[in-house]
Amino acid sequence: AQSVTQPDIHITVSEGASLELRCNYSYGATPYLFWYVQSPGQGLQLLLKYFSGDTLVQGIKGFEAEFKRSQSSFNLRKPSVHWSDAAEYFCAVGASNNNDMRFGAGTRLTVKP
Amino acid sequence: EPEVTQTPSHQVTQMGQEVILRCVPISNHLYFYWYRQILGQKVEFLVSFYNNEISEKSEIFDDQFSVERPDGSNFTLKIRSTKLEDSAMYFCASRDAGGQPQHFGDGTRLSIL
């Protein structure tokens, strides 16, 4: 079965600084990969997804992620963080049929003024 | 943009009571899911549902849980005899065919007293 590891539980960055959130997955075939964001008390909003093709995917709110098969990684990046980006970020991996999606434990992002 | 809607937003129930959490998936979607997020923990897959039957379920989804699509629009999760450890945020998700990403509702916070 697939699994996801997000090594960083909590990250703090200054507003305007760049951001990279790490995600490593385990799955025997080509995975479906996702990043979701969750603001306090809210649901999960899809930031971006990777199914196939170009390994650098662009998402909403200026986020991007790069699929690196050799490293089993799908790290999320943003060149300049805004205070409104403070939230919990979840990486998720799905099997080819996109059922039974598995989430990482999440990374909480704090943005300093 | 169409949304997955969940009701109620917060449900408080006495231990041992039955509870039904309701979801209205996006209207043309065919695959339906329930996830659970215990406070401060990661999102956990419970069950997936397609063509009026369960397609996959996790070890969490024991005999106390059931799902139903009683009509063409609703998708429900029933917990027969609630326990304290059932207290969590429950998310419904849906997607269309072709492996597209799952769209999540805002969740129902279930509190068991």
C-alpha cells in the first residue's frame, strides 16, 4: 500500500521568504500525488496535483511542486510566502485508480511578519 | 464552482448513540469517500464507494460504521454506537471518473460526550 512521509511537522518562515515543504512517498507504481492546504477549522483545498507528464506542476496561490521519481519526492515550493499562506499542508498519494488516498501527517506553516 | 457540502458542521452526541453524518457530493461525480481527522493528527482514509457499493475500506472502518447513498444526491456515514475515540473531524470527498482529484467538503466535527 502507498504511504507518505512529511518530515517537517512545523516550519516558520518570514513573509516574503521562499518556502519548500518536503514530501516523500512510497508506492510501487507511478503514483497520483497531491498537495492540499487546510486552514484552521476548514476543509481541505487542493493546491495542485501530479498524474503524469511534466514533472513540475503549477498550482493555485503561486505554489508549484516537482515530482522526482529517483528520490520518491514531491516537494512543494513557493518563491515568496504571504501571511495568508499560514496553514496546515498535507501531501497525499493515491493509487492509479485514485481510491484509498493516503495522507501525510501534515506540515504546519507559520509566517512571521 | 460546484462544492461538496456536509451537514451538520458540528455534531455533539452522547456515547453509545447512533450518529449519521451527511454529505452532498458534486452532482456529476461517481466516486465517494469518507475520511477522518482526529484533532492534531493526520487525515485517515475510511472508505470509498462506487456504483452503490463499498470499493475499499480501511482497518478503521469496522462493523460500527456503514455508508449509504439513499438517493441520487446524498452520501451518508453512520456510526451505530459511538465511542469517545470517534470524536474527530469527518470529511466527505467525491470525484468524477478518469482519476481526477478528490474534492473535499468542509467537514463535520463530531464530539462524543
